[in-house]
Amino acid sequence: MRMRLLPILAAAAILPIGGAALRAQEAQTPPKEPAPFMIVPPAQQPAAPRPPEPPRVAVPAPAIPASFAFKPLLPAARVTLEGESDTRSWAFYLTQDEASADLNLDIAFQNALVVMPEASRLTVRINGERIMEAPIASSDRLKRTSTAIRKGLLRPGQNTIRFEAVQRHRTDCTITSTYELWTRIDGAGTRLSFRNPATQQSRLRSIDDLPAVGADESGQTTIHIVAPGATRAIAAGSILAVAQGVALRGRYSQAAVRVSERLPERIRPGVLTVLLGTSKELRDLIGALPPEAGAGSFLGFVANPKLGPAALLVTGETWPDLEAIIARLLTGPVSRPTNINRKTMDTASWHVPDAPFISGKQALRFSELGVPTQESSGRRMRVRAVVAMPGDFYANAYGEATLYLDGAYSEEVLPGSGHIEIFVNGNVAATVPLNASNGGLFQQTPITVPLRHFRPGINEIWFEAVMPTRSDLACGPGATLPGKNRFALFDTTALAFPDFAKIGVSPNLAAVAGTGFPYSIASQVALVVGRQDLPNLGAAATLLARLAQRADRPLPIDILGSAATVGNRPALIVGAAGQLPAGLLPRVGIADNVRNTWPQRADAVVVVPESEGAAVFEAVINRFQGRQTTPEDSGGIAPTTEGVRDRWRGSLGGPLARYFISFDQWLQRTFDLSFAQLRTPSRAPSLYEPAEGAELIAAQATDPDTRQVWTAFVVRQEDALERAADRLVTPGNWAGMAGKVTAFRNGQDNHVISADSTSFVMTRPFSLANMRLVFANWMSSNIGIYALALLAACIGLGIGTFLMLGRLGRRS
């Protein structure tokens, strides 16, 4: 398999404004755009001299600007707008100083070659006001444009930005051609830039300003916790609490935590420095403390020329004092009780509005989901909405939601060719043909959507209308230009959910990724790390910050030195494979020999000469198709016709096997059943060994003694621990966790292994109505047992009827 170089994002153009701070900031190279899961070794940090005696400063004052010259805006390295029309909107946050500053909006984008620039437009709105509109005409390179933002439009706190793209194909009128249309917004060049950065002073004044830290060009927010006593056991609890509290209060969807004992040498946008330690330790580190932090415990922002625009200072006379002020001012205000359901799930950093939290029977209008009334003249219209399900959502085989559609389509749409499709999490959930020859009007028309496509946590729902016309078949000159509207969608369209079963299932990594379940409802969580050092603390803090964001509450963590002391509580395990003690991995379903064999195994992808490209290609195809390499494949004698026929006959198992295959296919087409569904749940335990190329494993199992859930995040190499955690918490990788084991492979997609058997975790008081739904879903998932139970019931009914008729004297 050939290695590919990661593309380097183009550096943003330097604005013609002076100031040393601006030139220093612009000279920095934007980060490389990562592969779907690419683990790179961490950069070596130069050793900094320790302070010989207080109150001298340990590290010389680094060249850190008092304020940044720009503020990145995108939630990821790039945002793609696809199809003939697409929109994306999210929130960004500003301090009072930033909102009142003179700001420009810089946009950098590139589009597909087939986009017609004369009829395609990119529009940007901030807080509902149109800021910029430009033709989409930059297929060969990034197009950069800048516009001034009027004073008074931006406000302190939350602001919204919305990108709207209308795109038309140059020549093609088919439905397929609409998938070739795209415009990519570049994260390195899309930002707010200060027109006078040398005089700009941007301060974080209170904890409520934490969201204004924002993210870097890749959408990541780095929380750099500087704790002089970080390696001591007494400091670990405070470090993890601060990481969770800051991530929650800052509403960071992708937070990476770094823990160190020295001051950072460079601060960039999207980085928050947290100084954590006792008063004596911090005086030894930075010299004299600010007057407001001189007496007693203190938690707040301080201005320091060595720490950038602002730093969060958390200090006290002793570590118990630190724990108390962290709980009172940082984590306490966001500690949601476990018995209270939330109304929404925070998605503002990448989607506005927030996702409604569905906890039972509920109906939501499209207007509540952020989908307005709209008309489309294109061949394919698509809109998106998001909803959230609880962690104990259990309806993977039973139940249906209903979309009550309000809309209309014109008489020009070809009957039988047009259709409406509903996608849930990328899966086709429903299809409705448009058969009327003179158009149609939908008034609360029901469309059933099976609940099996939903999962705990965030769910993306796409509504798509495909509307070909006769003019598309002819495709004459100008046929791709906007014309008469073909479809109208009204915001009175509603999505109704029924009551569904609510019970936890283990193992189920999708529930952990979706809502942090079952840790989100635990009164205490045990944490076992591979080693009590800075990389392990940083990786654990990164994962806990992500779990807290999904759970909408900080998790009460108890750090343990050994798994033997976990007791009757759910456990989290974080570390490199070689660091974990013997006997721990089998408790989460991973073979114990992985500790020794996995770190030493040579799985690296080798770059081969061009002449060997065909051999590498064949090896990859053989591995994915499950074929064994034969002498003929290696250049020997070519197989004969009879040899190929015999191999296929053996693989198919003869006429009887082919008959069962045909019958199984008929069952699937007619009744949506298969022989695979008739199998009873397996109870045979199987220990996982990582496949080739795996760099990180997420695994979950139920402890047989305590019936508590254990989840492990195991990295292959120690030096990649923090980087692996950073890559895991990216939205794409995090949402891909499912089953009992999810292995993330270098440069490839994640590999999910479903659970052989599952156990239930009671999350709510016993209810006959809920247990009926649980039983119905379980029976639907285990059709074989359902069929046997139905057969036994029929036999029992027959025997009972026979005996009853015998007692009544009516025997034949």
C-alpha cells in the first residue's frame, strides 16, 4: 500500500497592515491537514531550565503577542458545501474587546471544475446579515477575499455564521452530476482578522468568556495545563477536573489537553493556558502572583505578557483548597444531576441550532430544527437536521418514527422518476416516489422512518428531493441555469417520535461516544492509567473532556493505581499496551499477549518502487477479498477453465447450498428476514487481537463479578499516546465507535466488531410499559427465539384446547 503525503494547507495572505505582532503571527505555518486517522510522533520539547530559587522566573519570557492578529472561524480543517444548494451554520464566540474591534472577514475557498461560475454563488451571513456574496469561480487554486464587518453587527458572546452555496453544473443535466458539485471552505484562510492588531487588547474577563478562546485552523482547541506538581498523585484529580470543567464551560467540541510542568514557548489562537498549583509552586514558576491572587484561593483570568492575551489561574495555599475552588466555581455550575433529562445537546460549535434531546414521545417541526420554508429550482434539494437520543436508547430492531411532510412539487417533475428520500446517519431510511403527472401537494403526508437507523447521541437526518424534468433529458443550452421552482418544502413539516424502549446495553461503544453512557449516570468512575506521567495524564484528560462534553456534566473521577481496587463502579482504562499490567486487557475483551506482541509488530506501510505497484495492488485486493495467493497469482501457470469452475463450485457448496442461498435472498426481498437472524445469541467469549495497521483500540466489556462496564482506550506505542487521543476525539473518529471493539487503523477507516452477546443495564425505575417495549425489541432482534416461543405457544394452545374439549365430552 503506497503512502501518501498529507496536503499542506496554503498559508494565509498577509494583510497590508503593520505591527510586529501581526508579522510574527502570520509567519507561522498552518498545521497540516490530518488523514482520517493518522498518528504522528509528538514533537520533541526542548528542556527549559528549572528555577534555582524563588522568586526568579524559571523560563525566560517567550515572544508571545499580547493579542492575536486573527481568529479562526471554521469547526474543522475545511467545510464542504455539496450539491446544487447547501448551507452550513454554526456559532463562534467573542469577548467584549473583540466584538468592539475593527474586524475583517477573510474567506478562502476552492470549488469543483464543473461548477458554472456565472450561475453559482457563495453567500456568507453573520447574525443573519449578509456580509459577502461572491461567484464560485476558483477551481484551480484557493480564492481569497476579504470584507469589512460593520461596527455593531458583532456582539460579545455567541454569534452565528452561515455559509450558503448555490451551484450549477456547466454542461450535465443528470441527477448524478449534482454529486460532482462542491465548494470547500479552507480553515487556514477563513477567519476574523483585526485591522489594528498592534493596538488590539483582547482579554478574557470571566469564566463565561471561555468559549471565546475558539479553535485553531483545524477546529481543535488546546487546553494547556501548566502544573508544577503534575506528577504527584495529589494533583491528578484537580488536573482532570479542570480539563472537564474548562471543556464544558468553553463548549469545545474538539478539545486536546496537554499537561506540563513548564510554561509554553508559543501561544497560538485556539490555545488556552491554565496555571494550576499552590501559591508557592506558581510563584516559583512565574514570579510574583497578581494582587487578586495573593490572598487565599483564586480562580480567574490574569493578564501576563509571558502567557499571551490571558491565562486562567487556579491557585490556593494547599491542594485541598484548589479542589474546593474548582468544584465551587468551575465544575459546580455545570454539574447536571443524573436524574434530570436535558432538553438539548450542545452542537453550536458545528451546527445551529442545538440538537433537541428526544427522551420519549415527541413531535418536532422543521422550524424547531432550523429548517426554514424554502423552494428549489434544482434537480436535487437536500436539507439537514440533527436530533439527539439518550444513552439508554434501545430500538435497534423495533419501532418507527413518522415524518409528516408538508410540501409540493410541480407538474414538470417526471412521474415515477422523481422521489423523496430520508437518510439517517448516512443510511437510506425511507423512499417515497413522486408518481403524479400534474404535480402534487403534501399536507401532513406520513412517511415512516424505522428507528433502527438511530443511535445514542447525535443523529443526522437528511431530507432529499430528486426532481428530474423533461428539459433535463434534452439538456439544451442553459438547461442547468436556475428556472421555475420544482419543489417547495414548508417548515410545518414535523418529525414525530413514538415511545421507545429505554434500557442500557453493554458492551456498546456507540453509547459511550454518543452520550458518555454509562459513565454519564455514574456517581463515581474509576480511572486506571498506564503510568502516572504527563503523557498519560494528558491523554486521559483529553478523553474525559470529550466524555464530559457528551455527558453534559463533569464525571466524578477516582484515579486508581491498580484495577484490583475498582470495586462496584464503572471503570475507564487509558494507556499504551506495554504499560498495562498483566490480566487487565482480557477483562475488556483483548488478548493479554497484545501487551508484548503489538508494540513490537512491524505493521508499517512500506513505500515500494513504481515497478512493484501492481504487486502491492494485488496484495491489497487479495487481503480485502479474503483470497489466498496461489502460484498462478505469482506468475506461474495460468489456471484452466475447469480449475476455475471447480473452485467456484466448491465455494458455493453445491446445488443444496445454492438452493438455500436463493431461498435466503427470497426471504430478505419478501419479508426482510434472513437465516442469519434465526441464530441464537452466542455466549462464547472471544478475545480480540489487533489487525494489521491498528494504532488504537477502544474496547468495552462487562465485569463478570460486579456487572459494571469497563471501557479501555489502548494505544500501540507509548510515544504516540497523546497524539492518538487527539485523533480519537475528532468528530469523525469519535462518532465511528460502536460494538464491543473499535480499532482505528493508520490511514484507514475504523474497524468495528459487534458484540457476541450483550447484557442489560437498568437506567430507570421498573415500568411495565417500558419493559413491554424492551421485550418487543429484544424479540425482534432474536427472531429464532421468537419463532421457538411462538411455536411452543401454539403447541401449548393446541394441547390445552384438546384437554378442554375432552373434559367437555366433545371428543370426535
